[in-house]
Amino acid sequence: MINKNNKDGILVVSIEDKDSIKVLKALASERRIRILSLLKDKRLNVSEIAKELGMPQSTTAIADL
């Protein structure tokens, strides 16, 4: 991934590999960010994540990257 600023000072990101694209897609999801926030402190299974977030278990699955 290459970062540079355009003439207006806005950050422009050029994606050069598929792994970078997957990471950015994952971080574009508020649901995934909330899950990652929970997992930074402790290990949880899908049922525990669903309970913590007040979501159905099927909604908490993150394997669809």
C-alpha cells in the first residue's frame, strides 16, 4: 500500500496487493471493528461475541472477507 497526499492535502491510498484490500474491507465494517475491539482484551467465541454486542450469532460471523 502506498500513501501520498494530493494537492488538496487529502490522503490518497493506492492498493497494490490483495491482502491490503482484504484488510481495508474488514476495517470498513463497523460490525467488524466492534468485534475486533472486544477481542483485543480477551478471547471470545462467537456466542459470547453475539451476546456482548446484542446481535444474533449469524450476524457476528466475520469469515466473509
